[in-house]
Amino acid sequence: MTTRILPAAGDPDAARVLVTLLSQLPAAEPAGPVPDSTSLLDTLARLAAESIDELPEVVLVHERIGPVPALELIREVALRFPAVGVVLVSSDAGPALFSAAMDAGARGLAGLPLAYEELAARVQAAAQWSVGVRRHLGRGAAEAFPAGPGGRVVTVTGAKGGVGTTFTAVQFALAAAASGRRTALVDMDLQAGDVGSYLDVQFRRSIADLAGIQDVSPRVLQDAVYDDRTGLALLLAPADGERGEEVDERAARHIIGALRGRYELVVIDCGTQVTGANAAAVETADVAVMVTTPDVIAVRAAKRMVRMWERLQVRKAEDTAMVVNRWSRHTEIQPALIEKITKTRATRTPVPAAFKELQAVVDAGRVQDLDNRSTVKQALWTLAGELGLLAAPDTAAPTAAPAPGASLAVRASGPVARLRRGREG
């Protein structure tokens, strides 16, 4: 049997050594090395989307991979792709690191400098384990969860304040729950979260209560989650904004991993600010959504956010879905132009500008009561189906939404000219 191996090493010299040794192993098929954690997760996600059988049997993670530390990256791979055997390559092959690597989900530890015999033994053991897991799962079970042992994660981020980020996240979650999916809605706008206010919920526990817990067990998670009458499981932002600092990148990864294992879909409202916690959420998400409005300031903010994500190696622009909120046919900046400027993927369904439909339920803090005839609700629920968030998208969306944004004309006058002048800025 041929063993497919994907090496991940940030150092080009280390990558060359890995590929050279791997190519000498019998029946080994090493792929080209990936240079960072983002590329590794993106590659595995793309392969898993095609078929579970397309995933490599073994992933080698070099100790100097970045930007996510090696042990955290191993934990993420083990959570999202449980049928892949991960081997850590490190200059420290002592018992402490070995134990930490096993706890993170690694199947082996190879010391540096690499020795052929040791590397062959570690790769073979990880490959045999991977094949055994896939045989045990069977094709049907494996394909049912291509992104991990639990469900999918979708993040919703706003280009700037006031573009409708939280409302969009809440409607996505409500649509998924109505379609029959067990859904969690997480408020990771840690200092100014409003999910509870939108749904008329008051709960003394929050995501900050999970921040200091190393092992977020199902029982611990259940104590922090509020089971709402809408069918959603809510993990709210702390009432005291300063407590948001307790939720760092490591805590966010652990919490998201625990939610993945318990819910079919996890919708995360990331707000409009980049923190370590919500950056980790966006990086690990199966679907990353950015919300903007069709005006110059918001689109420039969206472009600025996307560029920041790319500089921080959080997510590539082309892997981001852009939702255009408050759209009309008379808007001068159309989705096709926003897609071109930000280099993202504009969704086919724009959300119409119809705030009068929303004002009563928003002011009452009960957006779950929004009428099914609302064109905004219809568009957002259709979008949820378009993004693959519904169990039965053909029946979950109330009705068809407006015509796809990709087919709309772009008018060349007014704010468009200002926006184009700023494209290279």
C-alpha cells in the first residue's frame, strides 16, 4: 500500500531534508511541503471536501511551523481530521514533549537530526493507525463528517461596526436550527457582544467561564451553554467586557474544538475587531463569512480586514465569503465590484435594504420573531443554504431571494470612482 505523506515545515532547509528522506521510504508518496499552519489546514480541508479518501495517511509537523505553534496545530488537525496520523518532528525528543504531543493527538515523535530508521518507523506506525481508523469508520461514516469528528464551524465577521454582523449570525443559526441541525451560536465579540440582547436572553455564564479550563468536557461545556427555546445552544460573551481578555487564542481553540464535538453546526459572531481569539476562530472555520454594506467606507474596511488576515496568515481572501447587506438595485457599488476589490468570493444572494421590516423585532430584542415574509429573512435563510449550513436547504429557506449579485450591473459614477481610486491604497 502506498503511504501518502504531507510534510509541514516553515524552514525551507528543513523541508528539503524532510522530502529527501521521505522519498527514500518504501511505498511512500510525499507531497510538496506546506510552509505554514494556514496552508496545512487549507490543504487538508480542500482534500477532505473532495473525499475522505483523498486525505494523506500521515502529516509531518516540524517544530518550527508557524504562525500556530506545533502542538496547537497538531491538536487542530486531530480534531478536524481524525483519520490522519500526525507525527511531530522536533529537536527535543524527551518524555515531557512526547507526553504533550500525545495529549495533543500526535501518533509519534521523531527527533532531530532525522534518522532514516526512526522516521520510517514513526511514519509506518502512523500510517497503519490511519488505515485502521478509516477501515473502522467505513466510507459512509467518514464522509458524513469530512471536517472533523463533530460538525462544521462558520464565522461571521463585520467589515466595520453597524453592517449587520450579529443579525446575520443569529439568522444563520436560526435557519440551521429550523432545518433540523443541532446548532450552537457563539458570541465572540468579547467586549461588546449583543447576541443575548438580540434574542432576549440573560444568562450568568459566558465564554469567559471556560477560558481557564484545560479540558472542556461535555459536562463543563453544558454548564456554560444556554439552551434557548428557539432550539439554539447559546454561548454568550461576558457581561463585563474586560473579562473578554481572559479568552485568548489557546482558550478559543479548545472551546471551538469542544463545540465541534457536540454540535452539527457552530456559528460564531466574531464582531468587527481582530483579537487572538476570533482570529483563531476564523483560521479554523470551515466557512468564513464577512459582512459589508455597499458603501465606500465599509468596502474599504472589508479590504483592510482581508489584507490583515492575509498578513497574519489567518485566512486567504479567496477563501472568504462576502455577504453584501442592505443592497438595492440602485446601489452604485454592486457585489461584483466588491468581489473584485476585496478579492473575496461574493455570495450569490445579496441582502436587501429593508430596515423597516426589522425595526420592531430588533427594538424588542426578539429577532427570532421576524416574520417569514420579511425579504431580509428570506435572503439570509437562502444564504444559509447557499453556504451549506442547512440540513435541507431546499425546504429550509422561506422563499427565493433577489437575483444573484453576480449578474448585477456596476454603475461607474459617484462613489465607485472614489472606491476605485483607493483600490491601490
